[in-house]
Amino acid sequence: MFYECKKCKRRWEYPLANCPYCLVPLEKMESKTARFKSVVKVAIPTLFHPSAPYYVLLLEDENGNQWGYKSEKEYQEGDELKFEPNADAVGIWRVKYDFQEGIEKALELVGGIDVDGNSKIVILPTVAKPSHSYFRDNTSPEFLAATIQLLLDRGAQTQNITVAAQSFDEMPLTSFGTSASGASPVAAAAQKAGLIAAGAKFNVLPLDLATSEFEKVDKFEIAKPVLAADLVINLAMEKIGQASATANLFKVLKKENYLGQKYLSSEAEIATGLELLLKNMICVGEAEYVQRSNKLTAFLGLVLAARSARNLDRVFNEVTQAFKMPEIVKEIDIASVPLAGRTIKEVQYQAEIF
């Protein structure tokens, strides 16, 4: 994505609000096609590019904009860069300054989403701890805001969008509207992480799923707002060594039902059963800055998308070369998971160390 000032015609590769020369808003220049101008083979591995050989390519779009691109596959000059969407795949896309573009491209790789003014949409951000957004315990407010803006740009209406979360902590749960002095765990976490403020900018109200009604479907008790939605977006904050998207998926269940299912079967079986029932759900993994196992953050610069939360978590932990693979996804053969967009080797490095 490039941005152009229509007055002076200067262009930028990052989303400035206004042209610094003319002080007028910039307009997006979306690339429809891109061809390779030059190709260089790199045979020496580095810390952030451990898999060699790889290819560094110069791309040019139909507007004359140029940028660099790393590829595991060799291309010839003049070849067009194309991506084939795959609804069964995990989509991997580089974030380049613009969250909304990254989310949109990742979703397109797995078949996209279809929304209009009548679509009922539930967004499930990760709400884990009452901490500031830079710790990446929770979905960042910027990522949530970009997701809401994307939906609105596609025709969704504010009144039909709900940002929902739930805590399985032992403390009693109340609604997000609880005062700061008596806030529930989920309310306190959402407040401190900036998620409530991010939704309020769009007049999107939050919902504590623990306060909603639940409906029994097969062996699961699922929140009615989730079942009634046309689209549910599992907006997971990915963390190295954890299955964040899968853990967030469980929050659509009644707490007692989840604990009962966990006692009777494995979490992998619970996740598989839920994914078969929730055909209206798609997962989007935030992975620009991610939390290591030591709680410090590392830059990864990615957005991932998938219909399967477990597949998304498996690919993410393979990309980051997690020291300890989460048990819930350990049995998944990475070679059996289809990918769309970037390959694992193109974006992989040991983020636990660097």
C-alpha cells in the first residue's frame, strides 16, 4: 500500500495522516498487480534470515511504486506476483505500517469475509490481563480499531458490531460497564489495555459474554450472541509458546461447560468440536509485536488468518521456533497445514532469542 498527496503528487509507503508539504489528507494507492523488476539470490544466512538460500526481489506495481520482497521461490524478471486464496489454509502476511491493510490481505488469503449493513458481527479480542497494550498480553487497541474500521469500510453498521470477551477467573463476573473500583477481571483488563476506549471511538459497545444467555448445541453451551452472529472474528493476540487463538476460542463457552468438557476430554478435542459447529467464525492473529515466554516482546511483523484456530497457532509457533510447542497443537503435522501468502521459511526466525 502506498499513499499519495493529490496536490503535490508526492508518495509515501507509510500511512501519514496528512501530506507534510501540503497539509492535505493522503489517499491510498492500492496495488492490483505487481511484477518483478530484479532478482538477487542470497546464499549466506543471517540472524533474522536463517534459512538460505533465499531470493530478494524488487517489485513494481502498475503505478510505478517499487518495494523489496523476500521469497523462498525463485522468480524471473517480468513475472507477476500472485497469491491463490485457500479457505483451508493459514494466511500469512507481512504488516507494513498499516494494520488494516495487513488484516485485509490476510483475510483475502483464506477466502475473505462477506459483510453488509445487515450483518451481525461479534469480535472476540484476547482479554487476558489488566496490563498496558505494549506488554502484548491482550489484543492491542490499534489492531481492534483497524478491524472495526475494515468492517465499516465494507458496509457493516456500528450498531451491528459487538466486541465481546469473557474471563474464566474465579472472581465473580459482571458487565464491562462496571465501575473501575468494582470491575470484573475482563472489564479491568479491557479497560487498562485500551480496548474499551478503542471500541468507544466507533460507538461499539463491549459485552461480557458471561452475562449473556447460553444455548446448548451438542455437548457445548455456547453464548447466544455468538450463535446469532453472521460473522465471528476471533481476534487473537499471539504469544510464543502458547495457543492463543485456541484459548480465545474457548471463551464463547459457558465457564462451567468449558471446565466440564476439559475434565471429560482434551482441549484439542474441545477445539475441534467447536470449530465444526462455529462455521461463522474466522481467526485473525495479531503478530506484529509478540510476547516471548519470558514476557518480553519481540518484533515479528505479521498478521495471520485461518478458519482453524489450532492450525493458526501451530503455524505461528513454527514461525517463531518456540522452545516449547503448546501441547494442544503439538500433534499437528506442520507439513499437513496448507499455507497461503508467505511461506514459513520466508518469515521464520528464532524470536525467543533475538
